[in-house]
Amino acid sequence: MSTDARGPSAAPASTRALPRRTVAQYAIGSLGTGGFATLPGLVLTYYLTDSLGVAAILAGVIVSAAKIWDVIIDPVIGALTDRDLARHGTRRRLMLVGALALPVLFAVTFAVPPALGPIVGAIWVLIAFLLTATAFSLFQVPYIALPAELTDSYDARTTLLTWRVVVLTFAILLFGAGGPLLRTVTGDPTTGYLVMGIVAGVTIGVGMLIATGAARHALSTRPAMEAAGSATAAEAEFVADATSGTKGSSPDASPSAFGSGIRANYRAAFDALRRSQPFRALLATFLLQALATGLMLAGAQYLATWVLKSEDAVTFLFVALIAPALFAAPAWAWFARRQGKERIFAVASILFAVAALTTAGAIWAPGAWIYVPVAFAGIAYAGMQSLPMAMLPDVIAHDAQQNGPGRAGAFGGVWTAGETTGFALGATALSIVLALTGYVASTAGQTVTQPDAAITGIVVSFSVVPAALIALSLLTLARYRLRRQDIESQAS
């Protein structure tokens, strides 16, 4: 790669081959991201409705409120991490804060004494989960931004993100199957959920801490950022002071000045979305697919309990979904290197939609056969995760070529907000379906009978609706116009 007028010192670290240690450190971060994306989506709504006695519609509001907060703060975190990179040469600071805070907050979310009653329990979960989601965003946003700064190779990004998705699928299996099992180790739902929260929170935090090491390998991007004027030292000082709550003698440290900073952060996120057509197309596609998978994830426990007639069947659902995905991710990468990421992404999406639609047969004939289409959905899911994640750094690199480097955090913030929105809407859509079909909430140990309409609603939410959303996402994917030659011509 040519360094042109900037000289060798300005060349980004991405021109070097990625060390295996860097790939491993980055990939292990998905132990944290996969765990947090999976376990709350799987058990939190069910925890509220069937352990704390919270009404289904209120449970949906609680989960969605925390996700809406994520959408609000993610663009701000994206701009802050871009300024961290300009000032310190690394995005590691916010990643560390999130990794250290999350384990405690995650455990607290599942520590509600049922004796407090549904209302107090709902408020407890809302506050605790909101704080947990904030800690997660502090890590996730800069983590998403890193691949564009670790390598500028079209195929190397595919390899990097493929290994991330291998770990991600393992994490989904570990937390999706192991989390529900941890609930049963004490024989009491209240203490079982607490044990689950503690063990899962610590595991997520360890994965995040290991991944912060990968941020060190982007250190040499700092000269390029400063040369491009992505953020001045004064701007970085202002952000650092504002976020730490300190005020100097300068009037710029006032609350009103901080408000201007917030507006600037949102403006940076909006500009990233406005100027990059490939980013808009990819984000819309990923948001719709996050909605589809979030809906299925939230409904899996209900499907296991009320359709397959076993609360523990959710473990088998996750084994069926994720075990094939562990082996499928490298295969999707192999095909992508030969046919292009966007084409193979479309193939994976179609396979997922067909598999999801097939599970609608459980309305008339529930049984173990459902694990077969779920396994095909798992094969497709590996491609639906690895390929758009590998396409995102291509989009960021394309924008850097056109508009200058140093804005990966803004893209990461918007991307994370979009993903969060999709998963939040998935849980909300399920709660609305449950409420409309007469789902009966209960407390731990209470026995209830669900109406036939609620059972049908659970199956439709797991099959027909996700398939329709995936079909819609193919229309937005068709508008993604970046190809291999576009990326490789920039790196030459």
C-alpha cells in the first residue's frame, strides 16, 4: 500500500499481516458480546413474566426501554471513542470501563427477590438492565470499530470476522444452552437466576477484558488521524473533562458546552449515515435481520415451554441452532472469498428464511422434528453474522478513503444502535403478540394453562414473521453497491 505524502510513519498498522494473537484476542471478545446478546434476549422477558409475575406487555416495555437507551447513547459513545483514538492512539479506555462494570451489573439484574412484588421487581430490573446495557455499549461500540483499523485487506477482514463469529456462535451455544441449565443448579428459581447472573456476568467480562488487548495494535493509526485532523487536542480535552464531570476555569466546561458536545456527537453519527450509501443499505439489512433473530431468540423459551412442553427444551433448541453454525462459519468465508461477501450473504439469508418458515408446522404437529429446520437456520445464521460484520469495515475503509480516517467509532455507534434497535423491537413484538393472544403471566412455582391463541402466536412469532423480515432485508441488501474491486483498488 502506498503511503504517498504522509511517509512511512503515517501508514496504518493494518498494512502489516495480522498476528494470530491479535486475531485471537479480538475473536475472544465475542465471548462477551455473544453472551450479552444471547442470554438477556433468551431469559429476561421470561424471567419477568414467569418468575416475577410481571405482565407480558410491561415486560416488553422494560426490555425495550433499556434498548432505547442504548440507541440514544451509542452514537455518543462512538464519537467519544473516535476522540479517544485521536488523543491517545487507542480505543481501549472505554472498552476497559465497560468490561469491568458489566459483571456486577449483570448479576444485579437477576437478583430480584420475588417477595418485593411485580411492580418493584419490574423497576429493579429496568434500572439494573439499563446500567448493564450502558456498560456493554462502552465496550461494544469501540469493539465494532476496530476491524477497519486492524487490517485494510478485503480477505483478511473476512478471516478476522470469521474467527470472531466462530467464537460468537460458541458463546451463543454456551450461554443459550448453559444459562438455562444454571437456573436449575440450586433447585430454586430465585437463587438459580442469581447464580446464572453471577457466572454469566463474570464470563462475559473476562471475554471483554481479553479483547481490549487487540486495541493496542491500532496504535500506529494515530499519526494518520492527527494528520487528517479528525479531532484536535482541545476537542479531546473537552470531551475528557466533560465526561469526567470536571470543570476548569474555562466557560467551555459548563453544562451548556457539554450539550454542544452531545449535539456534535450525534451530528458525527448522522453525517456517517448520510454520506455513505453502502452503510445505509448494510445497516438497514442488518437491522431487519436483528429484528427477525431477536424475535426468534425471545420466543425460544416460550416455544420450548408451551409448544415442546419442556422448559429445558430450550437447551436442545440452542444446540440444534449453534452446533452447525460452529462448522459453517469457515465455509461461508470460503464461499465469500470466491463469490463476494454480498452474494453469499444473500444466499445465507434465503436459507435462514426458508428454515424459519418451515417451523410454522409446529402449530399443527409440534415435536422433535423442529430441531432439523432449526439446524439449517443455524448454518445460515453463521453466514448472516460473519458476512455483514466483514462488510462493515469495508464500508468504513471506503468512507475513510473518500472523507479521511478517524471516524470508525461514529460508524460503530450507529451500527450498534441499529443492531440494538432490531433486537429490542424483536422482544417488543413478541410481548405484543403475547398480550394480544391472551398469554397468562405467572410467578415462580405457579401452574397456569395458556389459551390456544397464545400457543399459535408463539409459533408464528418464531417462524412466519422472522421469515417475512428476512425477505424484506433482501430488498435493502440489493442496494449495497460495494464490491471487491472497489475495496482492493483503495488498498493498492
